Amino acid sequence: MKGEKWDVIVSTHFLPAEIVATLRKKRKTQVPQILVTTDFETHRLWVHKPVELYTTATDEGAAYLATFGVDPEKIRVTGIPIHPKFSEPGDRAAALKAHDLDGTRPIVLQLAGGFGVGPIEQLYRGLLDLKTPLQIVAVCGKNEKTLAKLKTINVPTHHKAKLMGFTTQMDELLTAADLVLTKPGGLTTSEVLARGAAMAIVNPIPGQESRNSDYLLENGAAIKINNLATMGLKLEPLLADRKRLETLKANAKRLGHPQAAFDVARLVLEMA
């Protein structure tokens, strides 16, 4: 940091923002910074001074940030920045073809993060137990052991299943998906909303993810599965009701900010 002459610092996590703010208070640097919050409600940990500008995911996040003493003039609602691929219109027909998926039945995308954590096998078996014919895509991330285990499980004849490890084609898979079974992390949720897929929320981490969950439920873009034992009870009627599923998808699309990365970048350039 001392060896380069930076025009502006962009922090997407509260810890580096705190470090930069501390250095500025000690007059070891005077580089301005923008703090890009990455959850749908802004926690007190995000507040540091001095920070020239904050970006938030939602109006609620902006309002909450202001209650901590942040000047509203220093807050912009942009959404959470995600990969530029999501700013381009998704071609569902092309995505279906690229991944050999059946578009005549609901497509459920099961996610477990890049490292493949959580009750992946239990969720997959729960999907296979459903009576509604599905195309299931289970992404296990870098968890090769679980991926190998899923491959040994028999798929009922009324379902189709595609099993994957780590992938960089999430934009295509989300374009094809009707429903995404996942934890509601800030970035994952933002990608799902940008592609207009409904969400079935499982295992939110208490705190930021539970608040992300609240936001999705309040806005009619998701359902929540509180325990695996009731997964079928929650999913079966939704997947069998195409109209209700399409309503959730439309609400998700309405909440999406596919241009967020570009909006933040423009703010950075204006400050620089």
C-alpha cells in the first residue's frame, strides 16, 4: 500500500475497511475508500470512519446503516456486485442445450457452495423422494467424496439427475433453473435473483443469512425449509403448482440487480 499511489480503495469486507480507516486516523494514508456491503441488511460491523461512500443491497440496508450515524448522502443503493456475466440476458434454450437439461419439467438446482458443505446427500435424497417429475442438478463444489457418493444413488425413473463438481458456469445453470435449493449467502442470493430463479432456503447461518432469508420471504421470492423432515411437504405443492412457482420467479427477477458491479464501478471512477 505504501509503495503505490492509489486513487481510491474499494473494500468488500468490513475487516479491510476497518484497517484502512485506522491507517487514515493515524495519518499513514489519506486514500479515500468506498465500502461495498455484501448482505441484504447491513450489520454494525460494516460501519467505519472515515469512509467516503457506502453501497448497500437494499433500501432497508441503507436505512439501517443511517441509524448507525452514517450520513444518508454517503449511501447508495446498488445491489451486491456479481460477475458481469449476470448483466447479460440469459438464454435459457442455450443453457438447457449446453447442459443437456430437460426443459419440460421443473429444474431444481441444488447448491453447496464452492467447497461443497452442508447436508448435500440428505437434500439430494429428499429431492429424489418427491413425486413431481423433476430435473435435478446437484452441484457439489470441490467435495469430490460427496459427489462420488451421490453417483451411487439410484435415481427414480420419473426423475432425471445431473451431478456436478466445481463449476464456473453458474450463470448458465441459474438461467436454466426454476428453483434453487441453497443457503442464502449474499453473493449466491444476488446471482439467483439476477437470473430470476425462485429459492428454497435451507440452513441459513444465524445473523446475516437469516436476515437475507427474511428479505427474500418478505418479498415473495423464496420459501424456507426449516428442517429436512418437512422438505417434501414444502417443495411438493410448489413444484406441482406452476403458476405459484412462476410468481416466485417473477418476484426474484424484480429484486435482482444484475448491473450492480457496473454501478459500483461508476461510483469508484467518479471518486477517483
